[in-house]
Amino acid sequence: MTSILSDHFLLTLILISLLAIYVAWNLGANDVANSMGTSVGSKAITLTQAIIIAGILEFTGAVIFGKQVSATLATKIANPSLFSDEPQTFMVGMIAVLISCGLWLQIATTRGLPVASSHAVVGAIAGFSWVAIGSSAIAWSNIGYICLGWIVTPVVSAIVAASLYNLLRYWIFEREDTLQQLREWIPWLSSALIAIFGIIVLPTVVQLPVFNYLLLPEQTLGLGIGIIATVGITFYSWNRLKKYQQQQLKSSILEKIMGKYQVMSACFVAFAHGSNDVGNAIAPLAAIVYILNTNAVPINQLDIPVWILVLGGLGIVLGLAVQGKNVIATVGENIITLIPSTGFCAEIATATTILLASRIGLPVSTSHALVGSVIGIGLVSADQEVRWSTIKSVILAWVVTLPVAAILGAVIFSLLLLLPWFS
């Protein structure tokens, strides 16, 4: 199969880059609610503050650590070696993936539904591969793992969130000496926060060139940074607690301190999300650029240039700023009414679930984990009522994402093949 696309490299590159920005835009508008939705819903920060904080951290995570994301989305769902004789067909398929994912994410965001962008990418790749070669081109085992993740992730996250909330409620929230108990628990909360998120972020942070001059093993360096951060957060929280005691009522002080912890946890999630999920928007673009440059299909590894990472980061930030409030409202306000203490439990449970899943190699979705966490807290909280009508809409969006993206990918791929540019 031949194409005039490679004969007009610059124009093709610009058009495909705009498509990738479109996908990243919708990814930012939808998926970033995973990191900031609970913080806004609990009133720990305002929507404007959430957009600014998440924008900075999502962009930083995407640009600095985006290369460490598995850039094999183009190779783990469909077998690219089957396209080795027709690289242009694979390129057209990746263009169809970008269009399909962008459309589906935009539809979901407009309706305020948090969906998994990774599942949309997987579905679209499976759809065009089936049309191009047949069902044998699809790695069905990986599809099965993803479907298993849909079921396991929210359940585990709900259990962890409910357990943590009950623990803190028993030891802090419902004690007569709440503030004294909070003071004693602050070091443990700080340690838990840094331990969970540090395992995700610190291993990549200590690999930065700036730390090479310290001549310390990465494990020692990471542990040292974690200890310093824990001590710093502890003393900061103690200082805030002392200050609030001179000004506020007991319940207000508790939620103000928990609000600080929730915002910090949301910042880590935003950073990690930017470094991981940006690949959903730019991996197809990287595959297309690779084919344009080499006229070959990437088989094992797919190197992502820095300019593509920057492009994805900018798209995420723009989408969050313009449309992010719709999904943020669903996650943070429309399932249960959150306060900082419950929001913190939801964030910690989400991070724990994602970390455990990563350890066993199970592909999961941050949105699934966070929604499960919020539901878990709502079920064990006597003064909270889960809004099941919202949950039904969210679950329906999860279930249909893969098949809808697959159908879109197949249809759009077939239509693109009819155009003279791809013939």
C-alpha cells in the first residue's frame, strides 16, 4: 500500500500533531479529574486552583517522565509484525485511533463521565487491526486482563478506602480529644503519604541527571528524600495545627489539616498521571512519526521525542483548563458529598490500589480506582448517601468504552482507506 502522506512530510506531521493535541485535550478534560476531583469536591481547593496545580504537575510529569511510560501501546494490543509489509496501513490505523479516542473522550467529557483513556486506545487499536488483518491480529489475553481490571480495581479500592476511613474515624474523627489524637497521628499520616506516592514518583526522580553528582545509590537517595519530605510535612502540619487552635473550632481545624494532606496527595496523583497517561495521546503520534521517518513499523520499542512529550503535556493542560470542570464535578460532588478527611482517604486508597495493580502487572484505570474509593467511603459513612444514579451512568460509560472505541476505530479506519490520500 502506498500513500502520498510521506511525500508531504511537513503537512502530514502538522495535521497528525493537531490530532494528537485533540486527543490530549480530551484526555486532560476527562482523566485529570482523577487527581483533582475529590480535592475540589471537598472544598480543599477551588476549581481554579485545581486547574493551575494540576496543569503544572501534569505537564511536568508528562515532559520529564513521559518516556518511562510503556510506549508499547502500539505493540501490545495488535501484533505490529503482521503489518511489517504494509507500514502505511499501520499508520492509517494509528490515525484512526487518534480520531476515535478523541471523539469518544469528548463525548464522555461533555456528559461529565469519567472514562479510561487507555481502554479507548486499546479498543480503537483492536478495532482497526481486526478490519485490517483479522481477529488473529489482536492480543486477546491483554483485552481479558483489561476487563478483569475493570472489575477488580473499583472493588479493591472501595475496600481500602472504607477500611482507612473507618480506622481514622475510630482513632481520630470521633474521639473527644480529636486534636490531640490528630497531633499524634500526623507523623503516621505523613509517612503513609510519602511512602505510597514515593514508591511511584521517587524511583524516577532520583534518576534525574542532577542527582548523579551525589554519588549515592538510588535506593539510599530515594529513602533520604522520602525521610526529609516526611519530616518536613510533619512539622508543617504541627505548625498549622498550633496556628488553627488559636483561631478555629475543633471540627474546622481537623478538616483544614486533612485538607492539606488531601491537596498534597492530589499533587502526587496529578504528577504520576501526567507521566503515565500522556502515552495514551502521544504513542499513536510517535508510531506515525516513526513510520514517516523510516517507512517501517515499530516492532519492539517506540522512542518518543521530547517535542512529542511537550505536545502531549500542552494538550492535557489546555483540555483541563477549558473543559475539566465537567468530570471534576462528577467525581468530586455527584457521587457523595466529600469533605477533606474523606477526600484524603479516597486519594490514598486510589494510589494504593494502582500501586498494587502495577506490582502484579494488572492494567487498571485511575478513574475506576477513584470512583470505587468514593463509593466505599459512602457505603460505610452513616451521614453519606451514595447517589446511585450517577454510579449507573459512570459504570455504563466504563462498560461501553472498549466496544464503542473498537467500533469507531474500525469504521474510521475503513472510511480513511476510501480517501485518495491513503490509497
